[in-house]
Amino acid sequence: MNPFEKIFNYQILSRLDEADSIALTAHERSWLKTMLEHPASADAFAAETLFLLRDLLQDEISIESREYIAEKAKSRERQVYHPLLRPLRRMIQEGRGIRLTSRLKHGGIQANQNGLPVKLEYNMVKREWYLLWYSARGLMSSKLRHIVSAEPIALQPDRAEALRSRAFAILEERRTHAVIEIVREYNAELSRILYAFSCFDKTVSYEENRDLYRIRVSCLADESEFLLSKIRFLGRRVRIVEGEQLQRRMQESAAWALARYERTPDPQPAAPSQEEADSAS
């Protein structure tokens, strides 16, 4: 690419950025049209937005995967996009309170639960959405599939801010942190390694004089085993340099794995007795 093409492309991208626009390729437009044909798109977008997107993409060609992909077996598919995600996210952004009606684990309904919605989280292990909300009982976590209804209620801004501060303080106490170092020989696989930690809160630092990448990962304590599974998957490419609890768990699991395959010496055959020796002779 010559310098004039670079300048021209930079000008186009700058103008698109100023107009809050995104340039899409033909393949991306076809992919988007195909995704909008999924039944879950009605929950993911407002009716007006969905109509506008479909109208803009009506001349595009959908990706017909059935022609070259045969689906033979799959696990039970849960809801792709929960219909409560958009209204709950709006309540969180506006700082409003919430009145929940939830389905209990062993049957029955619990209504009129008031609180403050704090955060929406997706559990990668269980593949479920959770709502973190603060109430008089403390910080609560509810599966979205157990929520029957969620109604917004008015809440004073100072009261909402105070409750939110308490909730985030509790969340910070429950968090665990680790620093993961990438072995220099595998720096070329940086993209793959970062993708493995894409579902965690993380920051990446680089020491130029040592050519060393370090990833600081933050997650809730109950997600530490999932983080360890990602580290085990990467094998020799990474090592934990900070995070005593994670290091201890990694040492334990490694010791258990080695013990499973440890070979025990064959027992020595017992010496024959005098009677057996006499009978043999």
C-alpha cells in the first residue's frame, strides 16, 4: 500500500469515527442478516431497531449454512438471549430500583422483592445469565430464568449511589486476582493466549527490556476453577507469578495428576519355604 492510499484510508476511517459509523464488509452484512433470522433477535432488539436493520439488509444474501453443515447431535440449547436483559440493563443505567418476582428452587413464587440492580453477569461455566442486586439481605444473585417479572421502582439518586457503593465493595471483597506471565518463547501466540482469557476482566502489560508480557486477571472467587482450567489448557505457554491460592491449587492438581500415573515397583516374589524346596527336589 502506497502512502497516498494510507492517507486516504485514514481520512475515511476518521470521518466514519466522527459520524459514529462502522464500515461493514459484504460478508459481515450477510452474517448479520443471517443472525437476524434467528428467533432470539426479537428479544435482542427493539421492534423498531429490528425492522430498520432488516430493511437495510434486505438486498443482502443470507448465509445458507445448511448446504454444507450437517447437524447430527447437540446439547440442550438454553435461551440464546433472555428477554429481560434489555429492561434490566436499562434499569441499571438509569439507577432505578427493582421489584422482583422470582421462582423458588423447590417450587413456589416469591413476590415483592425490592432492591437495586447492580450488574448483569454471564457465567461461562453454567452458560447462564445472572442478575446481581442489592437488597436489605445483602448482595443477591438470581438466575434470569428464575425471574418471573422485574418492575422498575423509583429510588432517590443519593440512596441508589449509597447502595451501589456497598454492593461494589462486597464484590471487590469476593474477587481474586492473579498475574499470569507469558513464557517468552510463546510470545508469537499472544492473540491465542489473550483469547483464552477473553471472558475475564484483565489488563495486559509489556516490559520492553525483558520482552515479557504479563496479564493481570480479576474474577470472582467462585470462578477461580474456571480460570485454572484455562491456564491448564494453555500448558507451558503461561505461568502464574502472583496469586498464592491459584498457585497452590495448580500445584495440588499437578501432584494429583502425577500420582495417578506414578508407577509402583513390582513386589518381589517371596522365597520358597523349606517344604516347597524339598518337594520340588
